[in-house]
Amino acid sequence: MYEPTTALGYFRMLVSDADSIPLLEAAASLALDAYPTLDLQASLAEFDRLAGQLAADCRSVSTETARLQQALHFFYVTQGFAGNVRAYHDPDNSYLHRVLETRRGIPITLAVLFAELARHIGLEVDGIGFPGHFLLRVNLHEGVVVIDPFTGESLDGAELARRAAPHGVEAQALLQPAAPQQILIRMLNNLHAAHARAGREDLLEKVRERLRIVQAAAPG
């Protein structure tokens, strides 16, 4: 008899191969704990719709720098994505389907969505697990651009040095790309903190199980 895959079983399958984790799908699937009836494929289809719109907008844009500018305008201006200043600690900020619906999120969820969109137009974008505030790194032929996904602003060397100073290291040491497992772990840690504040022990246990799954699958 056919037995449907559980949410945790589905997540275990997505992260089982460290070299080919579908980050967008794995990150979106975290919401199944709090939204068990979520139509995950519909959420991914909505993302694909946005990606198609951006690709159409960039059809005649030839340079990487111009494509990046177009992507930033599309994401933050045309589509209205922004950091959720009013309710930063709301767990919905960590669920990609809710970020797609409300256009509000925290740095890491906005970063995952923007990076995946930018890759659809040929840009090389990496998430950066900067302490306290997730960032994006865009590798262009002209050089590296570091973006704060909460605002969409690019950060210059002085601003990066200012943000790195409390951690006692040079900014460059904190700008290494984050692997998909690291991004998922950071998202899960954010959810753990949010559910702990709300006293949701039922959701906390599910987050802990997901952490065990992704940590067990991570190299080393």
C-alpha cells in the first residue's frame, strides 16, 4: 500500500545529497510544520512566475551590472519586497510562502528569494552568513557587490568594516559563501528562537528534528 511521505521524510530526501540540495524547495518546505496543508508546489509556481517576469524584463539587458540593477528594482520596487520592521520576530518571516504573500521577511529569507531570482538571469549570487545579519554577495566581472537583503542597498568597504568591528575580525573573513546546509541551519535556528519566544513546544520539537536531519547530512 502506498504511504504518503511525511513532511520530515520529504525534507530528509531534499537534503540527503549535500552537493545538490534544492535550496529554494528545502527552505520553502520548512513551513509545512506550521502550515501542514500548505500547497508547496503552488508556492514554488508563484516563485517561477516572478522569475519569468524578471527574465522577460532583462531580455534586452546585456551587462551583468545592468542586470543586477534591474533585479534589485524588480524585487524591491516593482514587487515591493522589504524587511519586516514592524514584526521582525514573527515566525512567518521565516516561511517563504508567507514572504511571497506579504512581501515582508527577514534578511535570510529575502536573500534566498533574491539570490534564486538573480540566478535565473545569469548572475552569480551567494548568501553570506554574516554574524547577526545575513548578506548577499554578487560576483560580477567588474568586481564583488555586497548587498543587505533587508533593504536592497549595496554596502561599501567602510560599512562592512563597521559591521565587522564588533566581531574582532576583518570584514573579508566574514564574506565567505554559505553552503545550503548552513543557510537551512540558520533559518531553523531563527525559527527555534521565534517558537521559543511564543512557547510553541510542538513546533520547537519539529524544528529540532529538522536540525538533526540537516546536520546529519552535512559534510563533516
